Amino acid sequence: MIKTLYEEIQARKKEPKEGSYTNYLFDQGLDKILKKVGEETTEVIIAAKNNQEELITETSDLIYHMLVLLAEKDVSLEAIKNELQKREGKLSKTKERKQIDEL
């Protein structure tokens, strides 16, 4: 599903369709796309404190906008998959991470 959506987003980038929200984002440029990613991220955080239905809706919005960002920056899903595979099975040592109040 995510791959199909990403391919549709890439197709819109190559062949714009009048009235398309995806093309609106591409036309507005990177700053607009980043603003939307930031807005959607905040909405996911708020939704996580509310209810599951809202969290699902807002997470879907965030994933869509992240895919638009990846397409804008010509980052493939394969590159993301490869990065995640490099991390697979590795233990993260919490003592090496900063505490949340130190970020």
C-alpha cells in the first residue's frame, strides 16, 4: 500500500494533474512540504493522547506527507528499506542516549 502510494506521488511529480493536492505541494516547494510534515507530526502527537481513530487518521496524513517529502528529495523507498535493514537486530544501548530532558 505504501509503495503504491509512493509510486502515485512520483507519477504526479513527473506528470502533474490539474487540481491535485500532491501537485500543489510540489508547486509550493520544499518549505511548504516541510511545513506540512511538521504540522502532521504535531497532530500525531496530540492524537496519540486522544483516541485511536484520530491517531490512525493523523498517522495516515503524516505518512502521506513524508512520502511527498521523499519524492521531492528523490529518496527512494528502497533507500529507506536498506537503512532499516542495516539497523535490524542491533541493540540500542539506552545508556548511550541522552535523557529526554537533555535534548
